[in-house]
Amino acid sequence: MSEKKDLEKRLTPIQLDVTQNNGTEPPFQNEYWDLMDDGIYVDIVSGVPLFSSINKFESNCGWPSFTKPLQESEIVERFDTSFGMRRTEVRSKTADSHLGHVFPDGPPPEGLRYCINSAALRFIPREKLEEEGYGEYEKLFDEEA
């Protein structure tokens, strides 16, 4: 089975549109925009960890917002002039999934706002990290306490 056919079977239409066609889901009408539970966010396509709730903040933009990625090496930034705007697109390195955009209007000290589509992510709650194969990330939350 081709990779495209596999993705069409595994992903919802909005997940497919966002990750593969550079789509955008509606603000305030997506799964994680207001979720503040402890856990990590992984690429819906590859399962690679991308963001943590520790770096999530309420930006009032209607999409999940993070001050920084878990691993800079898993994020690819590209200049984007679509829709007549000048923005920096954010993609996942491993799956080349479109995630969203990064803006220079986030809180200190980083000053960045990674504005990410929920449809590009899967949330792994802190209490399920080990069970889901992401046990190495539990230490993030131990340090937070």
C-alpha cells in the first residue's frame, strides 16, 4: 500500500488536509487549543515528540501555542508567503508534516509563539507516557514539580 493511501486510512480528513496540504483548522474549534493537561504532543503522522505542555501557554489565538519545541532538530522552518502574508511555516522534520507557523510575539524569555494545528498533533497525557512508549519524557514533569 502506498504511503498516501496509508495516511488516507489512518488520518481524519482535517488531519490529512493540515499535514499533507498545508491546511489550517478553524480557531477555537480544534481539539487542543485550550487543553492544559500535563503531557507531550507528537506528530500525528510519525509519532515523533514535538512539543510539551510545559511550554504551552494561552495565547488567545484559538490554536495550541508553545514557546519552544521539545527538540529543535525535529522542527523545520520555511518562509511562507501564502495568502499574501509573510510568515514562518513550521514542519516536522521526520514526516514533513505541516504543523503551523511560528511568530515573534510569544512570552519571554524565548519570545516565540509556535502556533500549531491540533490536527497535526496527538496528545499523550503524562500518566500514559510509559504505556505509549514515551517514558523518557516523564522526567520533564518531575523537574517541573
